[in-house]
Amino acid sequence: MPITCVTPAELLHTDFIGLAEGILKPIVIGELFGVTCIGASGGNFSSSPKQLKEYLSIVSSQQNTKRIVYFVDANAVNNDQVYRRDCKTLQLLLDWGFEVKIADWGQLYDRSALDFDEYLAEGNNSYNLISSEDYLSLKDFQSFADLFKPVVHFLSKKPFSSKGFDRTRRSQSIYKFKRGDRAKTVLNLIEKGYQNIIDISSTGTGKSTLIEQIEPEDKLFYVSSAHRNPTTAAAERIFDMPVRHDGLDFDYKRKTPLGNPYQVYSNKNRDPATADHVSVREPDIPSLCKSADIFNSMRSKGYQPDISNGSLNPICNACPKNISCANKIENGSGYRCARKIALKQKKLRISAESLPNPQEFNYTNVILLVDEPSVTLRWTTKISCTLTDFDRALTEVEMRDKELYDLLFPIKLSLYNLFKDAKQKPYGLGDSEVRKALGSAREDLPETRRYADPFGIARLETIVTKLPDLIEAQIDVKSVEKKWRTHASAANQAASTQTFENLQNIHSNWLIPFLKVWCGIKNGALRITNRQVLTVATLNTRFAEIASSAKAVIYLDATIDPELLKTALNLDPDTTAIIKQTTEIPKNLEIIQVTGFKKCLRERSDNLKQRIEAVKAKLAAVHSGDVVFLDYKNMENIHGHWFNHSRGTNEWQEIANLVAIGTPNLNLGEIKNLYLCLYGADNYDEKRFNSFYERFTRQEIIQAIGRLRAGNRRDRQLKFYFLSDFDLGFLSEMGYRVKSVNSFEITPDAGDKTQVKTWGLITIAKTWFEAHGSLAKLTQKKVSGAIGCTQGYVSRLLQSLGGWKEFKVQVEKLLLFLQRDLNNKSNIFDELENQELNYFREILKLPPIEAVKEIVDIIRNCGWDNFLNYLLSEDVIEVERPQILGLVAAIFTSFSLGSEINSRELLC
């Protein structure tokens, strides 16, 4: 980034050096205040430390001072990105031995305040000075959790406290260890009494090797969402816990690390090898439980069908194959037998949902390895209620307790109205809208019942239908006289049929969770979709209960926020340790952000899709096929999709170039549910939630970068392309090399409409010039017809360049320039380094008028020819010359100059 240094004609202050953001501000400050002032575009002084240090050394020697006053902009402290940037600059200056003070004229926290150049222009010049130490301590960025530390007024009513989120608690120290010492570090911490260990080491550092390195006293469970199709060889070598399923198929298109085909739920009407529809067939792996769908249905309705995995399970007791299922594996049954065999293994890979209940299994000497808890653990439980469920539940209450029904009647009417309102809204009604509308129902109650259990939840819990109530009793056939056994078997079959019919027809268990969330007894989220479905989300506490009973739990996740993990699982800070392997950011990895696509989410216009395909085609050609493309699921011509292949997998560790397309935004509703379940509706804050949400997007990007495994192959140059305008400043702060290019620079076909049309004009002009030696006789009518636009559109397109005639003059200058030999040219840019190209890209980020003024200033100072010499020289810009020409056109045509700048003055 170029640094500017301005010494005014009348130097009034020689005892300090001024520092200010931008290129023009230092000029104004220097002249009006009489001080030598140094500036950098965007305030990014640390991007050019060599040049900054050189300027400071010269000025410091001339003025015999080591003091610096930094005139930071308005609202600098409130803007996290600006504050971090300024702190980075301060630290750099302090390391060089300068004494730095921050100027404060009341602007630090005020967005409406004047910057110092404007402050001086209005005749002011007074300010206070803040020391560097005080300025650096204004904010503490060590803990992401500082953004989310709510005070919950009903904390005592919750089964899980938020003690790990105390505002007075500072970020926990991190235990650092060297490569190869992970197992030793973990075992030492367990020996010292730490029950929870969070390993946040970078991706690709071999966290999952703990599976092989730890020999448990009793058992080791490797908990992963990818347990059936493991992503590492270490995980695949241990036994896998089977799940209830009605058949699995082999997917031969995908292979595990040891070369086995993936196992996927069976689609009995589809050939897994070809994906073609076929007649009904048997799955590759026979069913282990014909009741698997019943279990899934009960779970979705808010019941707990897995409350017992043994013979006491009510659904299993209703199954005709109950006894054989526990003793042998055969088509249609055998799940309990397979599970029993798995639990005898010393090491086992398993899903979080399949873990035994702590009431039935002794975890005292069990170690849990949880791989990527951010995706492995189901943070919330969601119950859905249709209008049918709604009516059935309230009818059941009316039949069993009329007095209780009368108490619920106001809420019944309110919910009916909300169901109707939600149908008219494109996205239904969110949590705040539902709560606001339901507030009146509580206010209609008598004062004596308004707050303490206003709807009789305690009574309600005693009358609602429970899972065992739906089970028809079975007869022990062996205890019946032999002559009656046939009739007993028939009775059992009838009982089973009736049981499964009862289970299928039961309404969802929504009423009690809904009332607890609405009354503030439990944190949660409420929503009614436009399809008239009420959803109640609450925190899933099952894994927290299991973890608290285990000997030790080791969480393996490079990007998870430890504070969020502690809060969600109620981890005791005194028995929780955070560890990290000491590594350096790989120098062989370059991150290239391709801008011009905005957020680039799932929904894309046809034009956007075409532009993305143009970039993909260009990069595939440039890298000779040594490239993979990551995008949202169901997009065309990709090798993997976000939230699946962007995590955990090693299948791309031999690829040199990974292109990630689009901003990986998780479902907004699901993340808001989690936020409300963790911190409560009373503590909801839009700004904090946005930061909370953005954190998940950042995590996914970091995980995707890790798929290249750059740290494990430092002898090879690797590139990660990111096609989105999402701010990647956090990667720069982490130490990654991040370069930004416009999609037009990759290929003109990927430019926006203005860039593409302008490129078309340039191309036609070039062809005409080569044929005629001049553009004098080229008309607007000819070019508009060639690019498929009206003359009016072409005229509007060229307004910012002074019109058609001026455009031809400047293009002809450029075309003549391309014919010259640049090798012997010298100009004022000769000594600048390659990174100065970034300066022009930074200009494009400024407001239009300010950006053009910056360019005007440069052209005036160095001259048009020198400007072109620098901008078009091959040793500065490593792209093809036609693309360079297109970039020049883009710079001029991306702005509407208005009346403030005369375009002829700009170009002459």
C-alpha cells in the first residue's frame, strides 16, 4: 500500500509527526495544522511497514523527534475493524521505539463527529492526547464470548446455569504444545483432573490421531457425525456402532480413506451404482430394525423413544421380533444384538445420538473424543406442531381436565389467530412476533395466576399422553398352555398392530415445551411458518448429561468458539482446559478473493451463474485441471459442497487449487434458534446476533481452507480462491496472505454488465484500429449494433468518460501505447514494488467521487503517460494485456462522476 508523506511550506510543529488515514487527509492536515503528516489509503499502514519505517526514519532524523500523534477518524473505537487496524499500527510503531499518542477531540465513539481535516477546516485545533497503552486497552478482543454475556433474570429456574459466561471472567489461557506431544499433553491434563479438553489446533495438525495414541482404561468412544463413513484412516480402523436402519446401500462413487465404498440409507427404487430407477430391490446391507421409521417419527414429535435401548424400551416390547432382535442379526431385526456387540469393543466410533444413556451405561472410565462438535452435536431440539396436532392436544386436555382447559383457552384463541396471520406472511412469524402477539393472552389472566405457572404446567405434565400409554400389552406365549399358544400369538400380533397404529397417530408433544419457553421457565425459540406449522426449539441437554458422567471428554475442532461450547454444555471452567499445537500459517498458501459477486448465496440469477461458470472455466484452464470446485449443494459442475466437503475430509489433500464459491451461510433460522436457546429472548440483541451468526460463516471458510492441508506440504505452492464479497479481513489478521481481484480480472466474461459492455466497446475499437489505423470514423451506431445495445445505452455508458468522442481519444492513446516498447521506459513508479497494485484496488473501495479524486490527483502529479506506463507494465501486473486494458476501462467506467469533476480535466 503506498504511503504518502506531506511536509507543509510552513512547518509549525516539529516536536511530533502526524499520522492520519487516507492520501488526501494528510495533505489537508499538514497544510492547515503546520505538521509533517504521513498517511495510507484505508489507514493500512502495517501493509507497507518497510516504506512507513523509511519515511519515519527520515522525518524523525530531520525534526529530531521520536514522538507521533495519531489523528484517528470518527467512531474509530466503535468500529471493530478500524480499531483492530489502528491497534496493529500502534504496536508496529511502539516496536520501532516511537512514543505514540492518540488525538481525541470527542470523535472516538461518535459516528457523527468530524475527522481531523474537517475539524481543522472549521477553525478548530484543540484536542487531548491518549497514551498508546490506554488506547490499546479500550477493547479486549481476546474472547469472542465477550459479545454474548447476557444476564438472565430467571437463571435459577434453568437446569443449566451460565456460570461459564460470567462477564468478569477473562479469556482462559491456552496450553500450547509442540507437534507430536498431543497425546502426552492430553493425558497429563486428565491426570491433573481436567474433565473437558478443547483442542483448537489448526486444521491438518492430526487431531484425530488421538484415536490410536490413547489406550483407555475402559473404553474410548470416537463421537462423529461421519462415523459410518469416516474421513480418516485412524477412525476407520476401529469398530463402528450400527444405527437403527431399514437397509443401507453402497455408494461406489465415494470411497473412505481405506478404499471402502460409502454406506448410505437405502433407496429401494434406485440403483446405487448408476443412480437409475429400477424395480424394488433388496438393499446391500439388510435392515436391522423394521421399526426405524417409528423411532424417527416419535423423535420428531418430541417424545423420547430411545429412553431405553434394552428390553424395557416400549416400542421394542411391541415388536414381534423383540426377543430374537436381542440375540441374533437377521433381515428385519438384530439391532439390539449388533449394539450389544459394539459396546463390548474397547474403541468405538459412534454418533452422538447413539451414545448409551448414562442411566443404563457406566461412563466412569470412558473417554469421549468428539470430532468437530460444532457439527457433530445436535445443539437444539425442535418440535413441530401442525394444526391437527394443535387441535388434538387441546382436545385431550379438555377431555381430561376441563378446569385446566379453561386456563389454556385464551392462548388457544391467540394461537389460532397467529396460524392465520402466518399463512399470509412469506416467511411466517418469527420468535419476537409470536411473543409480542401472545403477550396479551397472559395479561388477560387474573393477577393471581399471571406469573407463577399461569397455565398449570405441573398439572398438565400429569395428564398428557406418554409413550408407554400407547403400547398394548404383550402376552408371554411360553407361559400359556400349549393349546392356547396360537391364539396368544395372534393376540400379540393384534396388539403390535394396534401399538404401531397408536404411535403413528399420536399428536406431537408440543404443548408443555411451548408453555415453558413462552413463560420463561426455559430458554427457547418459537416460530410459525407460512405453512401453519408451529416450531418450538429448546437446548438439547442430552450430550451434556453424558459428558458430565464421563472420565474425560476431548473436543477436536479448529474453529469452534470455546466459550460457546462451555455455555452450551455447561462445562465447569475449573475442570476445562484449552489446548493448541504451535504452528505457523503456511507461507506456501495464497488466498485469492474474487470479488464482484456480492454475497453469492444459494439463490442466483442466470447472469450470475454464467459469470461464475466463466471464472470456473478460466481457472480450470489456467491450472490445467489441477483444481476442485466447492459450492452449495445441487449446484452444477462441482466436486463437493459447503457444510460437507468443506469440513473434515482429506480427499483434496493432493490438489493444488481449491475454488470455494459463495458465502457459506448456515440456515439463519437455525442459528437464531441456537442463540435464543443459549441466551434467552430477553437478551436478544440484533448486533450481537449478527456477530454470532458471522462467526459460523468464518468458521466454515477456515475449515474449507484447511482441506488443502497446506501445513503438511509446505514444499508446494497452493491457492484457495474465494468467489464472494464477504469480508476476509479476519484471515489477514490471522496471518494469511489474502489478495483481492475483481472477477473481470480473471476473465472479461465474468465482469458485471457495465464491465462486459465496456470491454465489448474496447474490443471493437481495437479491431477497428488495427484495420484502419485510427478510430476517427468509428461511430456509436456501429459499436452499439456490434455489442447488442442501443445507442442510448452506449451514450449513458460513456458519460463518465466525457462522451463518445473523448472515449475514442483515450482508447486510441491506449492502443498506441500498446504498440510501444515498454522495456526501456522509466518513470516515477519504477522503484515501487508489485504490491502497489493493491493501492488501486483500495481506491475502488472508496466512495465514487473520493476514489476518482484520488486517481485524478495521481495522474496530475505523475502525468498520463507515466500513469499508463506503471499500470500496464508487465512486471507490475501479472495478467494478460487485454485484461489489463479491461481493468483500466473498468476503473473509469465504474463511477458516475456527476458534476463535481470535469471528465476532460481528468483525462488530459
